[in-house]
Amino acid sequence: MHSPKSGKPRPRPSRSVVVLLNKPMNVLCQFTGNPGETTLADFVPIKDVYPAGRLDKDSEGLVVLTNDGQLQAKISSPKFKQSKVYYVLVEGEPSAEKLRSLRAGLELNDGLTLPIEAEIVSEPEWLWPRNPPVRVRKTIRDTWLKLTLKEGRNRQVRRMTAAIGHPTLRLIRFQVGAWTIASLASGEYRQLEATE
């Protein structure tokens, strides 16, 4: 994490702060925005923490925030291969062959993705209603997938499901490393204890 004025890395804080936020849809993954935009500042009143990795405005779920630049890099940098688990509602029902191609890694416009874990799952029991609701078409069945990735390219999950012909309708990041949103309602945050 660099200090905005000098460009030099910030000194490590005397006490690392880690915050888990269950980000709702249509919230920017930053603390400032244009007038009328909803940002992290509307949900997290803690000073000097920054997101470790992005989550798109139209995606929901876990955002890890910290004041510790080294920890932020460890969470967000692909070289540390931190696992991230997503629950993804896609249009249609992917075949076994398409799931195999997802798992093997796909050639996207920015290169070949790493192999991932991908499985069809039931709608999660912990799911909250989305605002606005997902557009449902009676003639096309939607399918929930659980995807585990070890990299985080820009809009990667959406691009991967589109590449196999099943556009993403809803995307929720459930887990980063050992941390999850299991006990957090949409819009809630929790500051971790030092032991966590």
C-alpha cells in the first residue's frame, strides 16, 4: 500500500486491523465516488482500512479490508494464490463437458486462466434476496455453480462463464482464504479479533 503523496510504501501499522464486509450489489469497492454513488464508506465507519482486492459494483459478498499493506498484498496478489470461493448463478445448465473446460482453465483475451474447481450446487441456504432481483426467464433454467479460483483478474468469473456460453446472472464471493461471510447479512461488517 503506497502513501498517496510520496508513492513510498506505508510503514507497517503497530496493530493490523482486518475487517470483513458483505458488500451488497451496486456498491463501489472504494471509499469515494461521485455524488449519489454508494461506496464502502456507507457501510464501514473504520478509518484507514482499504480493500484487499476488488469486487465489481454488480457483484456481492466478501470484501476484506485492512490497514496493513503487506497483508493487503498477500491477500490480493496472484503470486500468493489465495483461494477465493464464489457462488455464481448462471443462465442455462452447463454440461459436464463445459464444466470440464472451466476446470482446466480457459483462454481469455488476457491469456489462459489457471485451473479452477467448479461444481453445480443447490441454491445456497444462506442466500439473501438481491436488490434489484435477478431477471428470471420461465423458459430457461438457471444453475448455481460453486467456483474456487486462485487468481483474480478483472471480471474473471463473469468472463469465464460467458466463454462457456452461460452468462453470469448473480455473483457472490463467499470466501477469501479462511475468511467467509457465513455470519454476515448483506451490508454487515465485522472487525476481526487479533487471534483470527
